[in-house]
Amino acid sequence: MKAEFEPQGIQVYPISAVSGQGLKELLYHVQEILSQLDDTPVVYEQEFYPELLAFKEDACTVEYDEDENVYVVEGPKIEKMLGYTNIDSEKGFLFFQKFLREQGILEKLEELGISDGDTVRMYGLQFDYYKS
């Protein structure tokens, strides 16, 4: 392993689980690496909001606007979800897609005949629809 990895700059520490040989050197190396890391706490953005379950039964409309050639999704649950979700982040957008699927909104869009590339509008936001 040393011959393979050390020329690439990856230090190899052979250890023995039985005798503990080499473990001290490995632990010193790990401690050295950890001491060089930034210890500033990382605060992650909340991605799940239990209070969203409270409006699960709110009404929602899914319609096709022929004049604008756009599918329109509106209702309290969509407005609340868009207010709670950061759809600019990948995880937030995936969470929102899951919500649309679980609420049957994607199914309603498909019943109306939506196709890949069609536009969906929700409270001022517009998306191109692509079935995943």
C-alpha cells in the first residue's frame, strides 16, 4: 500500500489491531490534521418544518390558462410551502418537488395534459415542467 499511495502524497500508517502497533503514530497524524481545521461552527439551514403538516388539507387549484399557455397552481398550501421552503437550494427544491408529488399536484398537472417543457406558474414563480 505504501508503494501505491505514498508517491501520490497519501501517507500510509500500517497498524495492528492485535498489538496496537502503529496506532500511536496514526492518532498523532489525525490530531495534527484536526488541529489545522477551522473550528467555526457550521449552521445548516432548516429543511423540514413540522408545522407544514398543519395545512396538509388546505385547498389547492391546478388549472391550464389557455390565454397565457401556462399551467397555474394556487392555493393556501402552495403559498405556505413556498414561504417556508428555500427552493434556490437543491435540497429545498427537491423537498418542494416531493411535496408536489405527495399532494397529488403533479398528477393533476399530468391529467390536464402537461408535457416536458411546459410552463407552470405558482405565485409569481415560473418553472419549466420536466417529468423525472
